[in-house]
Amino acid sequence: MQERYTRFLKDISGGVDLRAIAEKYDLPHDEAMAAIERSISGTLSDIFRSDVECLLTERGCEIYVFRENGVEIFPVERLKKNILRAVKYDFIFALHNEAVARGYEKLRYLASGTTGGHVAAVFEDRIFVELDGGAGNLVVGVCEREQQTPKERGRYRPGNYYSFYISSVMPSSNGRVPVLKVSLSRTSRSLTEGLLRKELAEKLLDIRVRCIKRAAGIFSLVEAEGRIPRECIKAVSDELKERVIVRDV
């Protein structure tokens, strides 16, 4: 019996340990198993046209079919290959959904903040960026042409590192597949503010700053409630490739 359960789990996972699959999607093992149980239960309910409950235990997978005349324990070895394929497809899709949902909960708090990342690809004036701080997942943000500084347009190359302002984090879809849509900007005044705050925080300085005007790629005009060290200003100026003017208020 143990061998049959083990074979079933390998069949639906392509021979990969389910813990490894959970780690791939950056999901806690218990949450991944619960998502797989729900997925298998739903898939088999549709196929059998009856209520089906799947339980993943230490022994493997137990399948219960609820019929009008009682509950039937369905032997896993009776599942045909086409059913196993459907089960595998659906539970991988379910794990992807779960990972996107968890990723949104983690990353939505980054909206209206700054982050860095490497350019992954450039396509039709859009730049796709592999972002830092993806909580174990590969998170890709998109910077549209209008959010790129004029002097940088056409000069982004894969592998180059830049800082960005995160304009928004929204759940979206690519056809049927759910994805996270992370919108980035290199032109926002908030990028100048965020980079200055980061530099100040590294020096343990608590100084309020506000960028009141910016011509992206040319200059940023910043008001500060205190004296900002010259090296902080230079670091931000070098990153943005523009002059950063600071006024004490």
C-alpha cells in the first residue's frame, strides 16, 4: 500500500518531492499541501461528478468519494494516466496561484517605495527588471518608456543595475495564468526622495526630505529639514545621472 501511495505522489509531481515543489514556489510546506489537497479534490470532483475529498498524509494520498449511498475510499492505483495528468496540471496551477497571492501580500507593502534591480530584458521600449527583495521568488517589474528618463532611453542593457520607484503592485493575469504586475519609474520625484532617505538611514540620520521639483535626467530640487552630507547627495546624483540641489528649510 505504501508503495502505491508513493508511486501516486511521484506520478502527479513528475517524480519530484512535494517539499521541493513547495520550496520552488516559496510556500510553507503545510500551505502547499493544503493547496494541493484542494486542487486534487476539485479536479476529481469534476471528473467523478461527485464530491471528492483528498487528504495528503504521512502515508501518501487518500481519496474519499461521497455518493448518495455512502462514502467510497477510491484506490489511487485505479486513477488512469489522463486523470493523473489533469491532477498534476491543476495542482501546479493552484500552487502558482497560491504563490502569486502570497507574493502580492508581501510586495504590496513595497508600493510607493524604492528598490533596485538588474535589467533582465528590453522589449519595445519596455524594460523588464529582476527586482531585489523578492522574498525568495523571482519578481519582475516593468518600466514603461514614459517612466524612463530621456537620456537613458535606448541605453538600458541586460545585467545593468538601477534603482526604481515602485508605482504600483497589482495582481493581474497573463491569459489564464495569474501574475503580479509591478510598475516601475525612473522619473518620479519620489525616487529622489527615497534614495536620499536610504542614504541618510545608512548614516543613522533622521532628516526629512521632500523633492519639490524634478526634470528627470537633468536635476532634482530637494528641501531638507537639516544638513545632508555631501556624500549622500553625490551618491544619489550619480545613481540618477542628474544634479541634486538641496535647500535647507
